[in-house]
Amino acid sequence: MFESNELYDQSNSVEPNELHDSVRSYTYEKNYWKLKAIQKEIEQPDDETPQSRDQYPFSNKHYEDGDEIQTDISFETTEINKTQRSSIPIGLLGIIEQKCKQTKEEGITFNIMVAGQVGVGKTTLINSLFDTILINENNNDINSRINGEQLQINKFVLENNDMKLNFTCIETSNYGNQRDNSFAWTPITTYIDEQIKYYVFEEEQPIRNKIRDNRVHCCLYLIEPNGSERQPIKLLDILSMKEISKKCNLIPIIVKTDILNYDEIKKFKRQIKEIFQIQKIEVCKFLNDYYREEEEPDLLKQIEMNIPFSIVTSQTHISTKLGRKYNWGEIIIEDEKNENEFLKLQNFLLNEQIVSLIKSTESYYEIQRNNILKLRNEKVKNHLNQDEGNKEILNDLNFFNTYCYNNFNKKKMDEIFIEWSPQYISKQLQFQQKFNVILQIEEDKFKEWKRHLLEKQTIFNQSIELLYRDLDLLKLQCQELEYQVVTGRTLPSMIDVHNTNSRKEHETELILPSTIDHSTTTLVTLNVPRK
């Protein structure tokens, strides 16, 4: 029978407020209490029993005497050697401090794309989120009009409480302002895909400590109410959001809600959700997948309830806060009384979900990276299958991977991805249709030429036939003359019959088409020689 003082020395117990907590002392105490619960013969003193988590902070469960517990600890001997508690800290508690220090030094990279048609307030939204003028609205608009650029990229380094944020804002310019807005979303989706491919090939480089992470973590799509009951959202917005939601975390935002009352905002939100459900537009798709893997249904419900956000933005300060002044009063953008959810959006992006948005984008990146590598392997195999000799040499020299990297690099893969672009496919179909129309016109021309040639051929054949008959007639006349010379007599019956038959055939068979001109008819008209 063991005595309690042989197992546990109360003078060496760990106080909960001490920072000198070691894994060895914790393991020793935990094993002691498990053994105490199993062996009922040992009487545990009342003063040594932890009554709460405060007295024993490392335990996940409080064990009472006689509890049946599952343990993987097997005691093969009847003696337990008492372990000595080390006076040197292990340093596990310092990992958090070291990680925080590293994060502060390196900073967090966060890339946001703001999409929407001209005049919806994209620049104002970014400036309102950080409560400072990051982007000059006038200069940005003028430059985009002059250069005709479709995307404006602005990079910033923001610091707050020694925390550095490497922030990138990608803003659409001249979006939806073209005469033909077909595939207006293509520059957005192309940019997102390009950054994924760029990061894949950058990770294959020998030096990777200075990789620029330009992957888009979320897209804020601004929707402006148009006041239409039949079509509350423009068709361009629906098609654009449907395509963007497949590439990154889509966050729809209703702007300029100060023109709507409370009931109209609720109705407009309900209409947007119905359209999303019908068109199968998934909001924050990658973020939802990330939370499903983490098994956090509450956060999924929170996202579903809050999105789309209805906000009012401003760059004007009223007293000390951002707001807008009207003839009837004023609106503070951080005030939620008027159904303004700007504060919710700000907390969602910069406080609550920023890390989750980054991690969810990492998960999507891994999937796309896997697809790109598979595609490269397939292209290499198809290419080498056409040259068996080269394939054997590469395998013998272990240059197969080097060959893949050199021949199917980013430039080569870009050529492959261009063929998959919807804009490229649409242009290809348009050119194919034009080619078919031109081909049909040319075929009709050739058919008309063929018809004219056949008509001319028929006329020439008739002319040849008449010439042969005239030749036969001349032969008869020659025979008649020879007969007259020899005998001195004529054969009137034979010549008259032949002339009469030839005239009848000439009149019946020489029926020319109406399309033949006079020049052609003169060629085929024959004069029957006189007697």
C-alpha cells in the first residue's frame, strides 16, 4: 500500500499564479490524480483535493474519488519514482510572445478588390474604412479616364499600435461605362487568376523570401439601388457577381441607402438574396468552406444574416465623426440607428474576419495550385509521348522535372489559359460566324458561275451538233456533184428529202435559253446552202 506522501509532495505543488509552470510538474500531478481515482485504497487528503479549475488550472475535467476514467497509463511496477521539479522554465509560454513579435515585424498582407460601376463610391468607401484619405478621388478618376485603364492598384503600409498592415486596394475603373459591356467582368477575374498563377511560379524559384503576395482575399461589390421593381439589380451586376464569386470571397454591399427608408432597405435586401439563390451566387464561398471545415456553424449563420451590408459612406467630418449633412438633418456613418451597417462592415473586414479571409484564400490557392501542376504534368506527358527517344534520355539523366519547368513555364501556361478565356472563346465564335457567312456568300457565287457555264456548254454542244449536220449536208452535195459529173444526171429526190429534214430539225432543236445574248446567237445561226 502506497502512502500519499510517497507520491505527491504538497510543498512542491504548482500554484496557479506562478509563471514557472513546467510540463513535467503538470504531468506528474495529473498522473497522480488519475492514479488516485483508480486506486480506491488510497485515501486522498481533503486539503490536497482540487475543488475547482482555479485551484488546478491545467485540468480539463475534475475527477472525483471512484470515477471511472480511461487512461493510457500502465503501471508495470509497484513503485513510482518521485520526479524532481525543474527550476528552469521550458519556454513554451514564450512562443506566443515570439509569434506576436514576428507578426508585428513582418506585418499582415491583406488585398481587397472594390468593384462597381462608375459613380457608386468605391474610393469613398476605402477612405471611410480607414478614416483617412488614402486615395485621392479626383486624381484617380482623371488618370483612369485619360489612360483608359480598367484597374487601379494602390498599395499602402498602415500601422496601428505597432501592428503593420500591408494593404493593397484594387479598384475598377470605367467599369460598365463602355458601349458594349459584354464580358465587362473579364479584367477582374483575369487579374485574380493571374495573381494565383504568379504566386505558384514564384514559389518554384530558388529565392522565395521576397515573394510579393498579390492574391485577392475578398471583393467588395457595390450595388446601387435603381428603383425598379421588375429588375432591382442590373443584369451586368448579376453576371459579374456570379463570375467573381467563383474566384474569390464576394461581399456584396448596398451603397447610397440614404435614399431608401427602412422598409425599402429590408425589401431590397430580400430581393437581392432571392436573386442570389436563383442565380446560385454564393457569398463568401471560400470563407464558408473554411468554416465548414472548422465546424463553426454559428459564424456561417452570422455571415448569412449580415450580408449584403447596407451602408452610407462619407469623407466629410461632422464634429469629430464622418457623416453627411442634409437639409433635414445629418447622418453619422457609424450610427446604426438609420439601418447603416458601415460599422458592421468595418468590424467584419478589419477586425473579426481578416485572418479567416486570408486563410480561406490560402485554401483556395492550394486547390488551384494542385490543378495547375496536374495540367502541367498532363501537357508534358502528351508532349513527350510524341517523342519517345527524348523521353528515355530525360529519364536516364534525371532531367525530367527540369524539362517540365523550362518548357512549361508561366509564359507557356499563359498561352494555354488564354484559350480558356470566355472572352477569347466568344471572339472565336464571332469570327467563326463571320467566316461561315463569307463562306456561304462565296459558295453562292460559285454556284451561279457554274450555272452560267453549264448554259454556255449546252449552247456550244448544240452548235457543234449543227455543224456536224451541215457537214453531212455538204458531203451529200459533193456526192451529188460527183454523180452529175459521171452520169450527167441528178438525184433530186435524195437532196430534197435531206434538206427538208435538216430544216425541220434545225427549227425544232435550236431553241436557245432566254439568257443568251445576240452575239452568241449569231455564232450558232447557220445558213442552209442553196441548190
